[in-house]
Amino acid sequence: MTSSHSGWRDFLAQQGAQFDAESADVTGFGATALAPQSLESFMSPLTSLGLITATGEDAASFLHGQLTNDVQQLDGSAARLAGYCSPKGRLLATFLMWRDEQAIWLQLPRSLQPAIQKRLQMFVMRAKAKLADASDERAILGLVGPATTNALAEWFPVLPAAPYGKIDNSHGTLIRLADAAGSARYQWIAAVDTLTAAWPKLTQHLTPTASLAWRLSEIRAGVPGIVQATQEQFVPQMINFELIGGVNFKKGCYPGQEIVARSQYLGKLKRRTMLATIASAGVRAGQEVFAAADPGQPCGMVVNAEALDADHALALVEMKLAAAEDAVHLGAADGPALHFHTLPYELADPQ
């Protein structure tokens, strides 16, 4: 661990942050165990996210041939979602992707970063592109809610007007993400010194809280993320990835592209990802769900889940659409029940 990342963690610890020893996740701040869903405006250090940079004159064309989204046309004013598939069209990773004057950046869980970077590196071949682990070069802060406008005004007087808009200046990179429950969400990616200097003023507007609060906002926004337990489980459409801008069907080839295209154009999709509350706090990505009408085999899988309170979790669950009309349970046909909610976007069928 470099001094930059440990410097950010040390600073957060001085502010009262507690960390999960395994994931490096921020699990809370001080004695204030505020339930994340009770906070209208908050900020979460996203210490369990990693960064890969791609540099060199062929960096964009190389990544364009590897990922589900258009990298060639990515400019400095926007960020995009992108997936990395196996040759069978199954997602190995999902990224938030952007570029600045120095590099193209790929953000993903730290737990996936080394293996994904190594796999991408295998295909660089003769391309003039260099991949590097930049996880410790920048700190990442998630900011949510109406108070973010005033909180960020000193460093970003004008905020990105729409989701996936992006602003770069001497204070770092600010990206607006998909809204959650009507609240704007941003990530500020910057040097550790910048965020530590900004922290006291930010806390005048925003309550520091666990990374869990940010991940709950991702789930509410209907934005899935691949984790270790779900690698190679889903083609992009199964997690609604093309509906939220993560797939470009007009771009050229990438690993698994034929299967992803076939899924799009061969009739009606039978599986999608739904938003659900589950009557259990200990829900994990990769757990299977079962329909009461067909208890012998799973009808789907948890994509992402986080505890809402001591008895409930909020989850994105990939499953057969037909099964959602029936009673669905976690782990077994008599397990904790799922209660479905409306996603913030339409579950459209492929054209």
C-alpha cells in the first residue's frame, strides 16, 4: 500500500472512520451510527474502489476493442459505463470510465482490479498502450443529496447538469452519476491532499457516513456492479446494462460481442434485473433466489445487496421475468421473501 492511499485512510481514521479489515471499506464514522437511509445529504469515502489508467497513443483503440461501450468517441466532458466480457459474453467486470488529458480511467472494485488489469494487459500485444494501477494515486469521495450543490460550490461552482456529465479542473474530477430516489449523486476523484483540505468545509453541509450508504444509492438508482461472486454469471442485458448506457451496439467487435448482440436482437429477453427489498439483512451478491411455483431450481441471482436495517436488505436481483409474478424467496422456496419495487427506468425490450 502506497503512502498516498494510507495517507487518505490515516486521515479518515482521524475523522473517526472505521474500516473493514478485509475490504478496506469504511464501515462507519465515530459514535454516530446513523442509518444511511435516514440521511438526506451525505458523503462516503469509496476506499474499496480501484482505478486502472490506460495511456499511450493506442489506448483508446485498444480499450475500444475490449469493452462493451464506445471508447473512441469518449470525450472529456462525459463519463460512461462499460463492461468487460468473456468470449461467451458473460461479464467479468463493469466499469465507470472517463478520460482526461493524461489517461483513460477505469474504475472498478479493488478486489477485481489486479486480475482484470492483468487480463487486459495480455491483449495489449503490439498496441502502443500502457495499463497501470492508479488506485493509490487518487482518493474517491461519493456525495449525495440536495446539499451537494452548496458543499461543492467552492471547488466546482457549476455542477454537471445531467447524469454522467463530468468536469475537470485543478481540484480534480467531478462526475455526476445516475440519480437515486430523486437525489443527485456525484463522485469527486482527486489527490489526497485536495480532499483532506476540503473535508472540514464539506462536513458543514454533508454528513460523513459508511460506504454502504453510497452502495445503497447505486442500488436505488438501478446501477449494477459486478463483484467476485458474480463474475461470468450475466450477459449485459441480464443486469439491464444496455438500458443504463453501458453497451453500444453500433461499435465494432469486442470479446463476447456476437453473443451480446444476439441476445439483443433475437426476440424478447426473458431475464432482467429487478429492485427488491429482502426480509433478511445478511444478503450477499451471488445468492440464488427461488420462485414458490418452481422450488426445485433457482429462478435468479442477487447481483448487489446491502443491509437497510437489522432485518432487511435492498438488492438488485437478476431473474426470470415470469417468476416476478409469483412469490420469490432467497436461498430456497421457503427462505426470506422478496418484495419488488419499481426501478427508476423502464425495463424495455430490445428493438
